[in-house]
Amino acid sequence: MTGRLLLHLVKDLMGDPVDRAAVASIRALPTTGARQPDIKIQREVVIPSGTSPPIGVDLDPGRYLVEATLPSGDLVSDEVEVFDNQDSTLDLRPDESPYEWLSWQQLMGNIEPRPQYHQDLVSFPPSEPNIDWVADPVPPLRGNAPPVGDAWTLLAELTGNPGDAANHLSAGPTSRVYPFLSDPQTQLYQVTANGPWNDWSLPSTPPIYRTQSTPRRYFIVENHRATHLVCLPVPWTSLSTDSTDTELPAQIVVRKRTAEDDLAITVTIRDPQIGSALGYMTLGALPTAERLFDQARHMVSRKQTNPLGAAGAGYVLLGTERGSEPKDWHDWIGNLLNWFQWLPDGAIQHGWLKLRHRRSSADVNEARDALFTAYRRGLPFYSAGLQWLMDGLTLFAPHDPEAGEMLHNVRRVAWRTNFQEPFTIVRLPLP
């Protein structure tokens, strides 16, 4: 005898059909008068949100506690009773977003829930911040192969004086970007590889920029206090079977939350399939992120469609790997290194894979070469990559002067990087 439980996470998410929003645990509650008070996990399931339909779970009749920890770290839970041969519905209702256009950001923990949102309201000053779109970065930041110049020394020595970043980081004219939506304390931008995306709907066409010569794009976010260089994870291609090769927008939120005029900048991918997984990565919940990456292996195997998503899955696979036996995805990490020469993250992951499974000096030398290759390719897209690059170079630096010099340069940029964000954002302070 079984019943069916229909589960759904109630969030607007800008009307997107999000099949993998969170991981929920289903625990059977003791029956009335039972001596055993322990509540054991009956099952863990990935639950949908947005406009996706609820997921159905077959359970024995009884009462259950359903708990889900969201990418924000918030816990939402409720109880439900399942009856034999019947459907029961449970809508998990987390805290509401301040606005529907911030629903993705609130799910990720970048925005407070509605009751707390306006408590510390601080408005932007007139005509600030200034945000420029960089489609033609200087050679060290372009991601071209072979790489030209040293991105690390460039960024370590650059100040945040107004105008300096645009002059030193862009080879051509920059384009001023304006918010898609905003209020006095928060600005929301959306961008694809081809520029701003000022639309509620998701794009329905493939990225045309793949044919262009410069693989990387950036935002320069500037106010009178500092300048930030934002690595934009574009193009980010959908892996949904009904929207093959469709580019999805990155969302950038800029906030002013203190009277000292500090800016808070976050980057999120508006991806109905794995957007939440990136939030769990930032939270440090890698096993949960692995579940939402469709066991992560699928993402890495789809590297030709979405190499940036595959790189994110690579960090999850390496971060949750158990055992020393060879795995099929090890070769896929090597392909990220070799097939996408604009992607430092693949080289970083290959270096660590060789270090972790080293069996000879040849593996160690290959790891060193991969880390050196990553350094020359410039800033990793993921902030975790910058940390892994620094840690890897630290192992070689005591006996390798070239590794020591690279480590010195990476550390100077790391001091300016916000490691609490999934994607790399470098702060260039005033002198």
C-alpha cells in the first residue's frame, strides 16, 4: 500500500521552470504512542520550483516531516500526511522575496527576505555606480590562445582611480550599462555573451559570439571608493533538452548597503537546470550541489555544449571525490584542459587531479605544467579556481623559483578577491 506525495518549492523565480531548485529530506514521523522517538530519513529528493510542476514521491501511508536547506542556507520544513492510494500535496513556502525580479537572488542568499529587506536602506548617490561592458579586453584578459601578457601583475598593480580600469583593461571603447531593474539600494543587470539582456523571458537563440575572436567578457563596476572587475560566466548554454544550445543570462546584482559607500556585487546564472547548484557550491554544500548537477558527471560529459557549467561540475566532482581508483570523468577533466584554451579552470582541475592521483614524478611534472598553463590563461572564472591555483603553486614554490614568482603574483590578486562569491570579482581599491 502506498500513497503519492506531490512536492513543490513555492518561489516565483521570474516565471522560470526550475526542475532542480533544492534537495529535500523526507522523514517518517513516529506513530502516536510509539516508543522510538528517532526520526530517520526515508528519502532525499530533488524538488522543483518556479513554474515547474511538483515532483511525485511514492511513500507508505503515514505522517512525514519534509525539510529542505536552500542555496541561501535557509531551512524550510513542513509536515504532511500521506494516505493509501491517494495524492497528497505539500508546498514548501520559504520567505518571500522583496520583489519578483529579485526572486532568484533571494533564493541564492544574495538578498534578504521581504521583512528584512528595507531595514538598512542606503540609497545610491546620484550617477553612481558606473558600470561598463568590456567586450574587447586587453590581451592578458582576452582568453585567446596562446595567451599574451600577464593578467596577474596587471591586476595586482592597478588602482581603482576613476577611469583607470577602463583605460587599462579594455583595448577598445567600453559601453555604459544600465540596470534591467532597480530600486534605491539594489540594481539588477542581466547579460549574455553578446551584451545586456533586458527582458523577463529567457533567450531562445544560441550565442553568436562563439565565432568571435575574444572569448571573455567583463563588467567594470566603479564608484568613488573603488573599482571592481567582474568575470562574466558567458556564454552559458542551456542543457535542457527542449532548448538545446540556447544561451542563458547571467544576473549581476550591485548593492550599496553601508554609509561608507562600499559596493556588494554578486553574480548568478539564471539557469533553471543547475542555477541552484552554483548557490550550494558557494554555501560549501558540495554533496548537495552534486545532486543538483545531475550527479555532476552528466555536466562534465556535456562540456562541448556548456564548458563553463562543466567546469563548475568539475570542482564539485573533485571536491566530493572518494577513493583512489580511476574514474571515467578523469579523462573529461583533461579534455577541459585541452579543448578550451580560454578556460583556466580546466587546467587548474587537471593539475589537482594529477596531484591527487600521482603515481610517479611524471604525474607531478604534469600537474606543475597544468598549473603553469592555468596561470598563463589568466583569471579563473570561478573564485574556487583562484584558491586552488594558489594552493597548488604553494606546493611547488619552495623548490621552484618560477612557481614562487607565480604564487606571489596570484596572492596579490587573491587579496583583492571576494571568495564568498562563486565567480571571480577583483576589487581595485584607491591608492
